[in-house]
Amino acid sequence: MGAPPGSDAGEKLEEREIGPVTVLFGEEGGKYPDGNSLLVRGSRETVVIDPALGVVARQGRLPRVDRVLNSHCHEDHIAGNHLFPDVPWHVHEADAIGFRSIDDFMGIYGFPDDVAKTWRSTVLERFHYAPRPDVSPFRDADVFDLGDVAIRVVHTPGHTRGHSLLLVEWGARGAGERLAYLGDIELSSFGPYYGDAWSDLEDFERSLAVVRKIEAAWYATFHHIGVLDPAAFAERLDRFETKILEREAALLDYLDEPRSLDQIVAHRFVYRPGPEAPYIDSVERRSMGMHLRRLLARDRVEEVEPGRYLAVEV
Ligand SMILES: [Zn+2]
């Protein structure tokens, strides 16, 4: 049950001020299904970025907001969008279709029918999905001028097609007055998520190279890693990126005898064996399918009989 406006639910949630930015931490520091949202105040406009369930819990205690910006179109990032029906919503043009209807939104995940049925009700009931066909798309390098504060878009696809970083800049706008909001390039020990229909492993890798070059004094992630300084960011980014190589190396090891994609899915490379969630098989199939195709293309793996794959001895 959702908390009524102005209740205690949002009061215990932490906040942190950094220049014109207020980080609105979610439950458990923004652990899924919650997340960390940003409130950015310029002299002319105030913007909320990725209003999460923690923003829903703060309902009634938020300042007036002039726009909603979304780093991408996923359930946890848009859970509070419905609180701002009268202001423009912005998302990258490649993800904008997700706001057209619940069917279009479901297409971003591409789950099989049995999983999609449950997921659709979760998205509607728990994450308050609201369609907004007139969403205003942004593109790479677009700038929102809030008055003395700017938010710059850096398109970083891979997690979804439209996933974007949002760089908040103020004052002299050097790195010392810049906060990079990384969205779901979230630097957790889980590693990069590229398990949806709209995900792409190689786009994700290119985006990580872009992220690596971004200079800022603060790096804010949507989930529980929270806000990092440059040294912690660099260290976390290395570890995060290494997860991709580890998954690929583990797959190569596993293919020391011929295996099918079904066996790869059951073995689990993205999720640990054990926990059950209806979408896990779909995510494993899509993610490890991308690794498998890449290894086949690079002659590291061969299809020794139809649908059975074996690592090539090197
Ligand atoms: Zn996401």
C-alpha cells in the first residue's frame, strides 16, 4: 500500500546537498526496487531526474517541479513520474516510445508471454506506470538550461537503447562544479545489465569507454552505490567493466564440452544459482546469447553439431 501524501514514510529517507543538486536517496540507499533521484534547482527552473519510489514516499513534501528528466525508460526510474502530470517529461528519443503505452513499454523488456503477464501488473501496480504519449525526446549533447545550472545529455546506450547520462554543471562549469548522474551504469558488484530486448552488450562496452572519460567531482548512481568521489568512481568502474570479461571467460570455461544454450541458461552466469525470479531465464538467455554469438564470430567457440557449442582450443 502506498503512503498517503505527507505521511512519515518519506521522512526517514536520507538526502544530500551538492551544489544545486539534492540527492533524494531511496529505501536502503536506493537498492532495487527503489533508487536515488536528483532534484536540481536553477534560478529559473527546478527539475527532478528519475523520480523513483523514494520520491513517491516523499509525496507532498517536494518543491514545485518544472520538468521530469528520465535517464531511460525502466520501471524503477519512472515510478514517480505520475506525480508530475502537468509538466513536460523528457527521455532520449530512442526510449520515448516506452511512454506511448504499456504495450510499447513492455516491448523494451521483450520477456516471453508468461513472464510478461506478471511483469505488466507489477509495472502498473507497484511502479505506477503512466503513459505519456507527448513525452519530449532529447538527443545526445542536448542541454537543459535551468538558469545558472545546466544539465547536459550524454547518450550511453547498451542498458537500453536510449540510456543517457545527465551531467549537472554550475558555477564556472569546470569538473569541480560538475556532477555526473550515471543512471543504471550503476557500478554495483552485480555488473552491467544487458538482458532486455533493448539491451546491447557491445553498445554497453562503448558507453563504458565514454563514461571513463567524463570528469566530475561527484558521480551519482541510481542504485545503492550512491554518490562517489573520482577515485572511488575509477575503482568501481574498473570492477564493473571486468564483470563483462568474467562472464565471457566463465562461459568459455563451461564450453569445455559441447553444451546447448538451454544448458548455458540453466547454469547461470549473470545471476547466481539459487534465487528464483520469473525473468531470470530470459535475462540469462539474452545476455549469454550475446556473449556466445560474439565468441562464435571471433572463432573462440564453434557449433560442433546443431545447437551445441564447444570452446576452440587455443
Ligand atoms: Zn534500467
